[in-house]
Amino acid sequence: MIANLLRAERIKLFSTRAPWWCLAIAVVAPLGFTALFFALAGPEIPPTVGNTQLASGNGRSVLLVLAVLATASEFNWGTMRLTFQAVPSRVPALVAKVVVVAALGTVLGLVVGFGSWGLAALVQPDADLALQSAAAWRSVLGQSLVFLFTAVAGVGVALLLRSVAFALTIVLVWTQVLEGVVLFIPGFGKHVYQWMPFHAADEFVGAASFTGGSLQLPSAPLGPWGYLGYFAAITVALFVAGVLVTARRDA
């Protein structure tokens, strides 16, 4: 049954043009910004492996949009109801959905991570961007984990809210506005910012080092893997909450 559910979710995901457009934008946007950064940046942006991932947040935001559309739109169009009628339990169907979307996010993260690093190396061939340390590999390869959990978060928010417009508003306002606005809260804003979920993701891949230095943030309360665990816990909690809510109300 699980194999059939996974196959069905894959077919549903790619049955419209929206996911294809989202994937294209999720790759082109961060790679394009990375090329511009390294082509035009002065000494204020040192050519490090971590800084090759500065624009990865653009790809994550688009992946959130894709995950929300793939989930919430099924409630709008009634296909989620048909799915629940075809299986004896709602939970396996929802797990199959998050597995498919998260797998896609993992592949997308690899493309963005290695693509950004490769483009930066092409733009600045004299820069020392070799993947010779665990931190360097974490910056590039770690995007697969960050994008995986980002996809899980998108599905979770969509299950909780069910409305495409509402869910998209929440995820975009959070990623593009609220996390940055927290910084401007006098006194404790910078400390709160260090616990923002997507800042935690940036800390894991090393993309927050440049931002942290320029903003004069306090010392990070967690290490890279601690930040990943924190980010993963939030995203999984969102998904579990979404599953529990969906299992208890009408589709």
C-alpha cells in the first residue's frame, strides 16, 4: 500500500505546471544571486565556502511555496478527500505526501548547494573554495538536510491551515519579514533572532557567518548540528501537528 501511495503522490505532485515552475525558480534564483555576489562583491564578502550558500534562502522560500501548493491545493480542489476515501487511514497518505515532497526537497538542496558552490568557483577561480574540511562539506552537502526539513515544514503548515492563500501568506511573511524584523527589537532582538528557525538553518550550513558578523550578533547558543536538530524538531512538530489536526476533522 505504501508503494502505491508514494506513486500516487508523485503523480499528483507533477500533474500540474506549478511544481515545475517552482523548481526552476528555486534553482535559478539562488544560483543567479550567488553568481552576482561573487562577481560584484568586494572584500566585505570574503570568498568562503559558507558564503557560497548566502542565497540558498531564496530556494528554501520557493520550496516552501511548492510544499504548500502541493498540500493545501488538494483541500481546495477536493482531491485530498478522494485520497482519504481510498485508504483505510489518513496517516499513511499524509506520510506518503511528506516523503515525496521531502525527497524532492533533498534533491533540490543538493542542486542548490553544489550549484552555488560550483558557480562561485567559476566566477572566482582564484578563491580557495576547495571542499577540504568537514565544515566545507557541511555547507554544501548540508543543504540537502536543510531543504528536506523545509519541505516538511511547508507540508505541516499547509495541513494546519488548509488554505493556499493563508498558508502562503504565513510562510512568506515569516521568512521574508518577521525573522528579519525581530533583529530591530531593542535590547533582546538579536538574542531572539538566534532562535529563529531559518536562521538556525543558515547557521548549520555556515551561511549565517557573514550576516552574524555584519550584524554583530552575540555568540551562537548552539553549534551547527545543534542548530540542525533544533530546526528539524520545529519542522517535524509542525508536520505532526498538521497530521493530528487533519486526522480529526473533515477533509
